[in-house]
Amino acid sequence: MNVSKELVREVLNVEAKDVYTIGDRINYDVGPLTTYSINVYELAFKVKEWVNKFGYIIASQTYNGIYRATLTKDIPNPKRAHRAHIVSDVSEVDAIFKAGEWVLKHLKRRKHENI
């Protein structure tokens, strides 16, 4: 399971200095001798909530043994809706994290274009 320090920072609104996984827990250090932990499924749900703030929807599912997160930009005209299929062979949670990373990267790119 791979989730970036930047995504954890944005989703949880913390100053994570390091992020690492142990079992089904994502651990993040916020200072000397201060580490917090969150269940991977809880963090995945929070990623889905976080992307909603920017008009995106993540729908995740397993299809024929392949884990997929469908990322959709929620816009008024469904014919012009942006869809991206994020596929993972690891887990559904991993696909959700990948979709969250895509949104984070997209938001950073838009921010730099507006400067």
C-alpha cells in the first residue's frame, strides 16, 4: 500500500514528516517522538471525502479480480464529464489512494498555472 506524505498532509490536515504502513495501519510522524496512526480503510474513506471538496467523485470496486477506482469530475453536463479509471493489482484501497494522488497532482498543476 502506497500513500504519499503529501496526500496524508492534505487529507488529514496535519504536518506529517514521515508516512509508513504497518499491517492495515498508516502511521505518520508529526514531530519528535509523536506518531499517529489511522486504519487504511478509514483513510481511504477520508480521501473520498477530500476529493469531493474539489468536485471529484471516487467510485471504487473490484471487477474480475482487478481493483479499480473510477474518478469522475462532477460537472453539470454529464456528456462532458471527466472520467479516469485508476487500476491497481494490489487492493481497492490502493486504487483509491492512487486516485487521490491524481487529484492532488492535478490541483498542484492548476495552482502553478494560475501563478
